[in-house]
Amino acid sequence: MDGDFRGRRIETRQDEGIAGWRPQTRAVRGGLRRSDFEETSEALFLTSGYVYRSAEEAEAAFTGELDRFQYSRFSNPTVSTFEDRLAALEGAEACRATATGMAAVFYSLLALLRAGDRVVAARQLFGSCHYIISDLLPRFGIESELVDGLDLEAWKKALSRPTKAVLFETPSNPMLDIVDIKAVVDLAHAAGAKVVLDNAFATPILQRPIEWGVDVVVHSATKYIDGQGRTLGGAVLGSKSYIIDQLQPITRNTGPAISPFNAWVLLKGLETLALRVERHSANAARVADALAGHPAVARVLYPGRKDHPQHALATRQMPAGSGGIVGFELKAGKWAAFETLNRLKLIDISNNLGDAKSLVTHPATTTHKRIGEAERARLGISDGLVRLSVGLEDPDDIIDDLVQALAG
């Protein structure tokens, strides 16, 4: 009964026809590994290290002559399964998981940049990403420039100078701006820059950036990939040469490793991702329409609505749905936003998103507070703006809770 796999890597056992599998099948079957016990559910390998049959075998592992697990800071069977499955779903050659989504963003850029290099990023960034571009990378001697992600002329001007990397997110957090992926990729590649795109809001179910020419995709797996607010995690995806030759030496030696348990939770999250994202999108569309007609609401931000400024582009880039995030701005500003949040009974106040439970936050005083009032004004993040992560509850109950809260 004992399965002896001490001295070798567990083999990946899956159909060679994976290239023809559709997304939902990849999310359930991609990267499947089974030990000699032939378990149905993926095994959880809670181990920090691995043993060798001989000193010679250990030497061969560290010289690279033998492909096997050495230390869980480098790789782990459970983590590798998660990485291979997400890569299959995203359409990437390779993936490396990280402890958090922000670690994924930072290390994806660090692998591309050196002192003296230059990075150009869209202004429409999550607060912590804004900090990495504006404050952190310049400490390493890396020049950075922020542009309006919606302005192709601004991209063209910024990329007229030597640039090594480009970063943007679409849809953006929290304004749900849609960046023209193909246009920016073409401009970046013409300038010799690699493109990094944060795909956390859309997930690979709604948007596969590599198909649009993006070089590197990053995820906060904490959000929709987990989908139930249980754990933290991130992922960086790209070509094998980028992952193995550029990213891996840095992550291996500095240690932003995800725990095997967290990777296992995220792995199981992938199995239901398509079903959840479909429901999130459907619920969000209903909620956005209901909010649009409310007298207390100045405007609603949702890419799936025809009144969204980039609706046509969103439909082209995300034909299967617009995701589960809705933004809405209250006419009476911060006071009305706080009053509405405090009157909610079903929806919880939280700076997280992508949960099965509906969550709401006030970006100006939480997730985007640090970027300052002037930058928030430039991005359109007013004191009346509310970001709603629409969950998996009955949409009528979500709408009823919003209506009663807005009535105040």
C-alpha cells in the first residue's frame, strides 16, 4: 500500500489533448498530479523539505541534472499543480505562484527591470500598485512614468523614450476603466517593452490577455480564484524563458513562496471559478441596472452597461461578461456614502473583493487613500464613490439591501 515517490518528482498524469480542452475543463483537470495512492482529490503536501536516496542524488538535484523537488521555497507538488492548472487556464507557457497578489506584481516587474531602466504604467492602478510604481521602484534606480491608461496618445508619447516594462490593469480598480489591450501592447512592443497586465478583476474566464499579445499576466488569487475569502495568494504567468530564466532566480532566492495549503485552497477554487464568475457577472449586471435608476445615485460604473464610456471595448475584450464589480457615485458625497454603508444589513463593509459574499468599500478613505486627494481627483475617485463587489447571494436580496440603505 505504500507509494514510494521519495526520490522522484510526482508525474503529471493528464490527457495529451489538453490544448483542445475548453476553459472549464482546464480549470478542473489542468495540471492534474496523482501520487501512487491514486487519490481523486489533489493531494496536499505539507512539507518544507524532501529526502534523497544518496548524496550523489542530492548533488544531481542541485546541479540541475535531476529534475525533482528540493525545498518548498523553490517548489512543491501541490504548488506546482496549482501553477500548471492556472497556466493551462490562462493560456500561458508557465506560472509561478506567490504568497500574495502584490508580491506577484512586484516580482513580475523586478524580473524585467534593472537600475537605469524605465517603466511606464497606467495611472488607473490599485493603491499598492501605485506605490510600487511611484515610490518603490525609483529607490532601485528605476525611472517610472504614469499615464492616462485610456489615452493612446499619452501612451505613444511616453513610449517614445526607451522603456523596458509597461504595467496596467483592466478593468481598473475602482473606476472600472477599460484599457485597449491590443493597442497598448502594439505600442509597447514597438518600443521594445514587455507588457505586464493585472487580470485579477476579469479572471481568465472573462479575459485571456496573452491572446492579445500581453507578455506577463499577474493575479491576486486572493480575489476570485479563491472566491470565498479564505486565503491569500498570487501568480505570475508568461513564457517559459521569462518564468525560468528571469523570474525564478529572484523568487527562489528571496522567498515570496506561497504555502502548500494556500495553493491547495486556490487549486480547488479554480474548479468552480467559471461557475462563480458567471453568477457574479449576472448578479452585478442586475445590481448595476437597479442602481442606475435611483435618485440618490449620480452615476453607475459597470462595463456591461451601454452608458459605460468604454462599453464597446469591454464587450470586445471580455465577450463572456463584465465581472462582479460595480462602482456607483452618490450625489451627496462622503456623508451619503458613509451613511449608506452603515445602513447596509446584508452587504458587509470590507476592503476585499471577489468573495461569495457581497462586500462594499469607500475607496477614497481606504484602498486609494494613500495616493492623495489630487491623484484621486485625476482618476475620478470622488468622496461619493462606492465600490461594490457583488456576491453570489440572490440578486433581489442584494438590491433590496441597497435600496433600503440608500433610502436613508
